[in-house]
Amino acid sequence: MDMRTVIMPKLGGIARASRRARTFEWRLEERSAGAARRAVRETLTAWGVVEGDIYTAVLLTSEVVTNAVRHVRAELQGGLVWVRVCVTDGLLRVNVTDPEPGLPRHLVAVDTDEGHRGMAVVAGYADRWGWHPAPEGGKTVWWTQVLEGREMPIFRRVLKMR
């Protein structure tokens, strides 16, 4: 019998051949984005993902969940938003599903705008992103991120030290 040691390459603290997934559900309310940020942070920390990768994942999740809360039609308010976090072979995928069937809009914000940057942030930081109709109605906005063991952005490190 040939005995060999197999070394699993790791990205972001997770063995590349592993697969983990978790789904969360909240009402479409202002506090849902904060709950989603905490859930994603706690989940990825428990899975051994490094802080820099977690920071990006939390930012993007926050933007997409905030869009779901802010842009749902009045008759759909109080519905549910689902966040699915999945890591497979060093790739993080997050799906955010809400009852609003309208397409996510990538708006161009001017300097004086208070908002309208959510999907631009996602497009800028995600390795890939897109959307598709959800099976039960509404839509799923998804994005992926290669877990590279990224360093935490310098401004975040400075804020943490205070």
C-alpha cells in the first residue's frame, strides 16, 4: 500500500477542498443589515477565514441586504430576506434573496448623493456578481470572493487600534 501525505492548500484559513454553508433569515427591516453583518462575521470567523477577507464579505453583504430593505415595494415590506453563505474550494459565495422581483440597479452616484453606491461597491470588490429570479418569486443577488488571506485595509486597522 502506498502511504502518502496529502497537504490541503489553504486559502483564508479554510482547506480548499472543504465545503461549508449556512443560511440565515430575517424580516425586511432596517436592523436586518446589522444582523446580516454580525451573522456573516461570526460564521466566517468560526470557519477560520482571515480578517481581511471577512471585512470584504461583511461590507458586500451589508450593501446588498441594505438594498433589499430600502428598495422593496411597500406591499412587500415586512417580508423576508435570506442570506446564504457558502465556501467551496477557497471560494466564498453569498446569496441574498428578497421578495422584490425588480432588478438590482448599478447607479452612478455624484459626490453629493447620500446613497446609490451599493451595487457599485459590490461590483468593485466582488470577484463576480449577478442576480437571478428566485424560485419562489423575488430575486437573488449573489457575489463571489476568492479567499486569499487578504490583509485588512489599513484604515480599518487604524480604527481598530483606537
